[in-house]
Amino acid sequence: MVLGRALLYAVVAVALLSVLPAGAGPISEDGAWLDALESRDRGALAALLEDGYQRVDAPTAKGKTALMLAAQAADRALSLALLAAGAKANTRNHNGGTPLMHAAVGGDAAIVQVLLAAGSEVNAVAGTGWTALTLAAVKDHAGILTILLTAGAQPNLPDIYGWTPLMRAVEQKRLAAVRTLAAATGIDLDAHNDDGVTALHRAAALGFVEIVRALVKAGADRSVLDQRGRTPLDYAREAGHRELLPVLSG
């Protein structure tokens, strides 16, 4: 009976090994990798890599990979090590986020460039409609915006609410991003969201003087109308931003 059980266990063990993915490490290593990933322990991830761990794209329950973590943390050494170990540049988490999007948030230009060189899709769109360009704009990473635009990022891609990266930059009062995007080739300064509101409308409503000036200087239309027939000047008046009236008149 004991021998029979031992034989049964041996058969089961062989069967389990036969269905493991090629290059998969021991189950204990998988657990250690995921534990380190969940706890954002980049040191532990690096140590496992040095020990030869291979399933580097193993994700968390929410689909986040080690490369996404490293890119968002601006950890250049770990990002390079993961790519060298075979990490894929276009994996997606459950929200559609990619390593490049995480790098755009992290703000390390070198990581962004390495990911692009590794084949990251510059215009990949997350579930919200946001792209790496949108995220860089919201974070005011003007240098990364320039890199992404040079790599072919489309400056006018709207999100699910009709907001472009320029509009999102205005909303967050990101002056450097606004100036960078306003100067981009092909930018539509007068693109509007689902309510007919443009970047200039929004800047006027919020009273962002320097951003209003930057948009007007770049050529934004001061007479553009929203769906209710209101101009940016009307927005400034309604919000009591008298300092904007001279800039928006004419």
C-alpha cells in the first residue's frame, strides 16, 4: 500500500512538471517573486534575477509586472536587468497600462528611451483612453513629452471623455507640459471635449494666467465657442478672473 502511494505521488509530480511553462522556476521561487512584486520590494526582485529567475513577466493579481514597477519607480538598473532577462515591453495590466505608461509617470527619460527601443507601442491606449503622452503631460514631464512626440506619439488622441493630453495638462496646471504640447507638430489647440470645451476654455475658467497666455501665444482661438455658445472670455468673466479679460479680448 505504501509503495503504491509513493508510485502515485511520483506520477503526479511528473505530470505537474510536464505542464509547467518552459523556463519556469520552482513554485517557491514564483511565490517569492510575486511576494516581492506585491510588496514593491525591488531589492528582492533584483536578487531573484541574479539567482537566475526566469519568469520575469509573472504578474500580480491586477496584472502588474516587475517591469512596470521598476519603470514607475524610475529604477533604471532594475528596468535594464528585466529587459535583459526577457521582460516584454508591451505587457498590459488589468487597466490596459503598459510599462511605457508607467515609465511616463516615473519620469526617467532613459527608461522611456530604452522601452521605446525595445518596441514599446508609443500610442498604446489604456482603458481610460489615456496614453503615455497623457500621463507624461499630467506629471509635467516635458522632457519625456518631447521624447514621446519624437517617437511618433499622437498629440490629439482623446480619452474616453474627449479630453486630449493638452486639456489634461491644463486641468492639472502643468505649464511646462502645456508649452511643450502647444508647440508639437500637428497639435490641435482648439480640440474640444464632449461639451465643446477647449483647453483655452478650461484654462480661462480656472484662472491659470500663464497657461492662458501660453495658449494664446501658440495660436489658440480666443473666439471658439462651446456647445452653449460661450467663449473663453465668457468663462473668465463668469469665474471672476478679471486679470484674464485683457488677454482674452480682441
